[in-house]
Amino acid sequence: AAFVAATENARLKELTGIGDRAADDGQLDEAEAAYRQVIQSDPRDLYAIYRLASLLHSRGSLVDAASICDSGLAVEPGQVALLHRRASIATRAADYSKALEMYQRIADIAPDFEQLDAKFADTYSMLGRGVEAMAAFDRAIAKDPDNVRLQSDRLFVMNYFKLVDRQTLFDEHRRWGTDQEARLS
């Protein structure tokens, strides 16, 4: 029994290596086939699940990518990389409620996850939840005050939610423009 298990583990490791090399070489069909073989033999192999979900996501096969992620999350509900991949898939599929659910699960497990507040801000914006979006932008900017993209996105979103009066909105844009001009000169 131990010999059979060791042989099977070696075969799966070899298949994973084939999948990784094929993916790195842009041979996506071959990579997909290898990862699927690994998962068929070991449905709990989170590495193969993640790699296959990532590959399918990059190809735009969002339903299949989501299904693969969900199978991995059934094995390990707190696997942060799979939660993040699932949120990214949901965002690309314009399923912002699902993306928000995944980001909230990440926040519960790993509150210091990189750029999490920025992801919340974007997701809240897409859901039309302006107050929460602005609060998330403010938290993200407090953590990364020199991030021009976050600052710009915050101002862009401010235009749509009517959370401040026109003069305040103008003043925010002007202040940001003055800061950028000073930074670039």
C-alpha cells in the first residue's frame, strides 16, 4: 500500500510539473489537461486547483474557473489565495455581490491582506454603495498615501455618489490637482 501511494504521489508531482512548465511556456491546453488529471486523481490538491482556476480565469472561462475555485474552497474554506482568485473571477464576471462576499471572508481571515481596502472600495463602488466605497478608499489611502491611482479613483467615484456638495467636490479635485502638480514639478 505504501509503495502504491508513493508511486501515485510521484505521478501527481510529475503531472503538476508538466502543468507548470506548459503554463509557463504558454501551452495552456496542455497545462489544463495536466492540472485536470491531478485534480481527478486528488480532488483535494489545492495547488492544482488554484493553478487551473487561474488558467481558466486568464482564458475567460469564468464559469469553469469559479466552479474549480469553489471545489477548492469546499476542501479548505479559509484558503486566502483561492478566496482572492474567486473574488477576481466574480469581479470579471460583474458579480460584485459574490466578490464582496469573498473579500469579506478574506478580511475575516487575513485583515492585512495587501490592497484589501482598495478592493473593497472598487467593489462597493460597483454595487452603488458610495458611503462604504469612500470609507474604504480613505482607509486604503491612509495605508498608502502616495498611491496616485487610489487617489484618482476616489475622486472619480466622488463624482457619482453625490456625497458632498459641488463646491466640496470641486475643492477636492483642485487640492488633488495641486498636490499632483507639486509632486511632478
